[in-house]
Amino acid sequence: MGKFYISTPIYYVNDNPHLGHAYCTIVADFFARYHRLLGDETFFLTGTDEHGQKVQKSAEREGITPKELADRVFVRYRDLWNKLDISNNDFIRTTEERHKKGVIAILKKMVEKGDIFKDAYEGPYCVSCESFFPEKDVVDGKCPDFGHPVTILREESYFFKLSKYTEPLLKFYNEHPDFVLPESRMNEVKTFVQMGLKDLSITRSSINWGIPFPEDEKHVLYVWLDALSNYITALGYGSEDDSLFKKFWPCDLHLIGKDILRFHAIYWPAFLMSAQIPLPKHILGHGWWMKDQNKMSKSLGNIVNPNPLVDEFSSDVLRYFLLREKPIGSDGSFSDEAFIDRLNADLANDLGNLTSRILALLEQQFEGKIFEGDGSLKESAFKQYDEYHKAMENFSPKESLETVWAFISSLNKFLVLREPWAKPKSESSKNTLSEVARALRMVALQIAPAMPRSAGTIINSLGFKPSIFKDFVWEEKQTTRAHRISNLFPRVDKKEYFQNLKKGEKMEEKEDDKAIETKEESKGEERVSIDHFRKIELRAGKIIEAERVPKSNKLIKMIVDFGSENRQIVAGIGKKYSPEDLIGKTCPFVFNLEPAKLMGVESNGMILAGNLDGEPILLQFLEEVPPGAKIS
Ligand code: MSP
């Protein structure tokens, strides 16, 4: 029996999980499940990256501690993974003691090797943000976060002798040409390293949210040294019990997005070389999911939330779509239309129809019994089975599923050709149905890594017990009789689906129109008495959370801190502002408005805004006011 260790990146807790994050974790789960089915002892790790400037700044904006922010967001990742049937063996959080201990153990080894030295770090510094920014992020001499002016500053820092590892890394890449996958990315990395590496600053004294540098605690460790170490600290490296580390390290596959390739393919192996720890076997950089031509991001407001898709269509459907729709190394664009098309064509039509048809025929004609068959499908089934495994060895989910679907399509054709419904209960029908049922069992096993629930249902409905690749035999005997089920993947009426989506948008427009009508009515110069006005309670509120209302491009749902309480308020300002623009802002609100629902989401108050040709312009105070302050 072999062993297989696979990891996902650990996700920053300054952001809620979106479809891009879900993709990476689903692909890792797909490989982990595949290896379990091969009979490999498998360890699958995921987790959250909870230290560093990004998290500290987000927490500051919300007026909470970084740990409070991490505790809140980590749950969203954990819950989404449960919902998506992710079968991780561990979930590491970098704020856990076990992780911190392990990081210190790695650092100690790097110090012992003579690779850490103290010097000064010089770079663009923003006084308002109290932080350094990489040269490349500075735009026109301004910091990327708030556009404050930056100055060049020197700060004391500890450095890692990364330059020393230029040659050893190049030698390693040459000896392991498939270290980084796909090949084009390996070349990118090599070219970068060939230009020569600079020593790397590995501590920061401008922030305090991180693991303190031992014996010089005004410095905290650079978040990437902290984060990358998770891959071994989770296995108990540097602890009393490092049996998992001994068993599973080196990692077989670090699955990551292409944007974090350099950290994994250059820094991480160099850190490991320094600490004299073996290097991982493969790093696979996948492409991005885009929406409207851009990589999904909070600030662009083009995030696809996987939760409603799972609620409406099931985790298997979303998993299948993401794995099948785009080659792993390329970018792909998410659209509702492509999603529904895939569901209808591949799942409802091809697999769903085949399954319900064969089960119904077996039940009708042979009381659910599957016989030996005449072997007419066995050879083509094993041919496809080999192609599937080859694609899996090449880490190609899309290609592996394509081989299965080509086979499903040939099974549907085989049924049409043999017409087992024409001569019910005949010898020929018996052979046809038994052959297709056996082939379908093989299909179910192969789709199990992608769609564990549906695969289980198919195998169970055919009356077989679950098996794994290692023990698979075509001739397996049923343990119970096959029984019919309704289509596993009901067909979606595309027209109706998009009408409903439109309805959602229309409802939103109506809400807007209502607001405009009220404004029009009030144009009639009707004056109100001061007593009347006093009835309206206006207060300052600090926006601590903001996200878009699903299926709406105007509405933003905010959590607003009013000192004594936090309230949920929905506002139609999403065309002008992104949720990120709002977090941390203190604005005036109508506090005693009756609660109302906007697109089904409760709103308990109203933000005040200027109106410039129909465009909302938010108002702010000239001086700082505490949340909840009355406005009169
Ligand atoms: N915390 C670091 C990783 C440290 S690993 C030691 C980080 N976190 S992240 O939350 O910003 O990104 C996590 C992963 O999600 C990355 O691999 C990134 O490529 C992936 N994705 C983020 N947006 C994505 C898409 N739109 N599409 C696909 N994956 C993308 O980086």
C-alpha cells in the first residue's frame, strides 16, 4: 500500500470563502479521494492563514482583534468544506500552539545552519498605515490601500540567506523536472531563479500580529515563513509526537493557485533545504476562476458565492462542474449558463438518464437481478478505465472525467442499439442489461472522487457493495437486488431558471423604484414641523461587515455597529461602492426606521447618502464620532 499526502494553501481569514477557494479545495479533495480508492494511506490537509498585516489591518478596520476576526472567518471556511463534502484529515490554523511550536523548531534549524542574519530593511513605507509595501504595489508614490504618500524607510529586520540557495535550487529543478506542474510554470520559476535571488527579510517590527521572533520579540515572523511551515507543523514536526511527519513527509502534492507559485516553488524549498528537511514531490499551480473577465476579488465585487449553488443544486453538481469545465492549469470564466448547460447535458441527460433507465429495466424485467452478462462491454470498459487512470496520474481531473463521459455516451448508444425493451426478459435483454449495469458500476467507482454522493447512490441502487480500485472485479456479485430511483439530477428548465433570476433582479429594481417614488412624492415641498422631524432618530454607525446580496448588483448587506448593538442594514449602493470600500467607515443612519425586507434580506435601518443624478454618494463626519452617537 502506498501513501499520499496532499495539501491546499491555507486561506487568509480577511476574506470570506468564494468559488475560487472552493475550487482549490475541491480539486485537492478529488485527488485525496482518488488515492484512498487506490488503497493509499492518504493525508489531506487544509486550513487557514491567520497572521500578518492583511489580517491585522482588516481587524483594525472592523475595530476587533485579529484573533476575533480569525475565529469568525475560519468557521465560514470549515462550514463550507463540510457542505462541499471535503474529506480533509486535518484543518490547521496558524494561531494554534502546535503550529507556533513547529515554526520555531524550523527557524531554530535555519539559525543553526547560519542562514539567518540581522540587517536593515529598506523600502517604501506608509506612515499612516504604519507599514512597508513592496515596491511593485506602490502607485505614483502612494500606498496601495489608501493612497497615502509613502517614504523610503529603513527598518531593522532579520534576513534569510536566500541568495545562497540560487544554485542548489536550480540543481534541484534540473534533477526534478516535474517538481512544478504544469511544465510551463516550471520554466517560469527557473527563469526567475536564474536571474539570481536576493536575501529575504523574514521578520517585521511594523506589525505585531504574528509569531514573535525568539529572543527579539519586537519582531514577528514574516507571514509566508509562518504560513508555509503549516505543511509540516500539522504533521507534528518539532513536537513530541512527529509520527505523522515521519510517515507522510515529503508531501506528494502541494496544490496551489498560480499566484502563489513563487512562494511555494522558491522560498519553501529554500527554507526546507536550510532546515535540512526533504523537499515536496510536486507543486501544481492551477488557474483561476474568473467572473466577467476578472479574477474574483472582494474589491471588484465579482465574487461568486458557492453556498447558494450548493443549496440549490447539491455539492456533487458544483464539484462536477468545477472539475470538468476547465483544464486545471488554465483560467476559466464562471457563468450561470455554462453551469446549467453542463448540469443538463452531462448529468441529467447522460448519467442521470442512463442510471434511471437501467435500474428501471432491471427491476421490470429481472426483479433487479444482474447476471454474468456476455462480456461484450468488458474490454472497452477496461480500455477507458486505463485512460482514466492515466489522466489521473497526470493530475488532470477534466481529462479523466472526459474519458468517463465518453464511455457513458457509448453505453447510452449501446442500449439504443440493443433495444433491451423490445424483447423483455429475453436472453439478449438479460445480457445487455447486465453488461450495462456492470459498466455503470465501474463508472460510479470512477466518478466517486468527483461526486461521492451520487457514486454511492448508484452503486447502492445497483445492489453492489462499495469497492475500491484495488479490489475491483468486473464479475462482482450483487449483495441485494437493484431498485429503481428517480433521476439523480433533475433537469433544469433553463428558461424558467433565468426568468427566476431576472425576477430577483426585478424585485430589486422595484425596491429602488419605490424609493424613488417616495422621493418624488416628497418633492411637493410639504414641510414638516420640528416635532415631526425629531421623531426621526439619526445616529452614527460604524460599518463592520459588508457583502453583496446574492443575485443583486445593487444591494449590499452591512453589519453596523451602533455602540449598544450591531444591526443588519441593506442599502442599494452596490453599483457605486464595493463592500470593501465600506468596511470601517462611520456614516449617518436612520436608526428608528421600521424593519423591511429587500430581496428577502432583512434591513433594520437606512444609510443616508447624497444623490448625484441618481448615484448615491455616502456622507462622512469631519471628525471622528463614536458608533451610536446621536445626530441632531
Ligand atoms: N494565505 C495564502 C496562502 C498560504 S499557503 C502556505 C493565500 N491565501 S488566499 O486566501 O489569498 O488564497 C488561497 C488560494 O486561493 C490561492 O491558491 C489562490 O490562488 C486561490 N484563489 C483565490 N482566488 C481564486 C480564484 N478566483 N480562482 C481560483 N483560485 C483562486 O494566498
